[in-house]
Amino acid sequence: MSDGIGTGATVAFDTSTFTGKITDMKIDGEEVPVVDKTGMSDTGFRCKDFGVLAEPPEVTLETIFDVDALPPAPGTKDRITITFRGGGTYNGTGAITSRSASIPLEDVMTGSFKFKFDGLEGPTFTAGSP
């Protein structure tokens, strides 16, 4: 059981050898479009309907920056697998959309990169062991 703690989570790519030390991870939620169906005769509130096709999420990963272990270049397509403490996984195909680094004086260098799921294969969540 993970007890809701992120420690122990890992990220792996199918084709990249990137093995950065992850310090923080954010997974944006899936989102469906909100369609305005308000007509001239409607009163009170605008009328809304909801799309069927969700926008796939994006994962933002913060890492310890290492010039010998850079994440793949933007545009690189791959499959990403996030494994949570307790064995649950979240994976699917997509591409790196951005990467950046912060190089401060007398402090740890950090990097950030984003992976956007393409919706072609996943993302799929698999629960871990209880």
C-alpha cells in the first residue's frame, strides 16, 4: 500500500536511457471540452454540453539536473511508465514537449521537462498491490 506518499515513485521510458533523479512529478488532469449551446431564447443561465473526447494529460517532471543524463529532446516520441510506491502504474505513449534547467550558484542544479500523452495508447492506470 502506498499510503499516499510519493517517495519511491519512478519514471521509465521504453526507448530512452534517461534515468534522472526525479524530485517532483505533476500529472495534469484529463479534460473534456465544454460546449456552449446557449440560444437567444434561453434565460437564467447559459446552456452547456460536454464533449466526449478528453484531452490527454501532461506530466511535468522535476529532476536533479545532470549534464550526463539529459531527458530526451523535445519532440521525441516514446512510451512513459510511472510506477508508484506499492506497484501501481500509469503509462502511455506521447512525446517530450519541453525541457529546461536551473543552474544556481552554490546549490543543486535542477531540471524540468514535460511529457504529453498522445491519446493513441493510454494513458492507462493500473492499481498496485494492497
